[in-house]
Amino acid sequence: MKFKKKKSPDISLEITPLVDVIFLLLIFFVLSTQFIDLKTMSIDLPSLDKKTMSNLPENRVKIEISKEGEVLINNTTISEFSLKSLNEELSLIPSNVKTAIISADSDTRYQYIVTIMESLNSNGFKNIQINGVSKVD
């Protein structure tokens, strides 16, 4: 006995609605996306000169930072650089001293300077000066 093969109907996929939905999604995401303009701050540390050194106040805290991250407060080395250790060291300074001078190498990470400035601010220092250290090549 011979069976007749049934002809299967041609299956076709309509992609026109799919393309329409994709374009609508694309338009939605483009219009709803917020482009945030990242703001950065470029800081160029100045180099020291004799005029700058002559204007330094007598009653002050001197903070020096090397490019390796070594911090000295009034020629005393901080063993561990952290906000807590900075606050502890700055709390030992008399309360009448409200001026701090930060001397940093031009290759110093900005995070060190920002952390020190935050610690100085929380300890009540009103006048903070930043001096750079000239490179010797």
C-alpha cells in the first residue's frame, strides 16, 4: 500500500514586528540613558622657592610626604599612614596652632594629600598651605 505524503505548509517567520519592537526598545534606551560627565581635578604641585619659604608662619605644623608615602609631621615619622594615626598625631599638637604646611613630592599620590587635608580639617586647622618639592635630576 502506498501512502501519500502530506505536503507540509511552508513555515515562514515574519520578522517585521520583531524589527519594530527592537527599534522601539533601542529608542527607549537611548532616550532614557543618562550620560554622566565625570569631573576630574588636575593638580600640579608647585615647586619650592626661597620666596615661598620666607613667607612660612612660625607657629605651624609642618607635614612632609615623600613619593613612597612616608609621612613626617614636624620631623616625626608616622609609622602607619591612616586617618586614625594622623588624627592621633595631630591631637598632640597644641590647640593654638591652626596653620599647617603640607610639602609633597610632585609624584606623591593625591590620596595622601586628600587624607591629610581631611585630618587637618577635622582637627580644627584653619589655614592649610600646600608646597611642592622640586625634583633634583
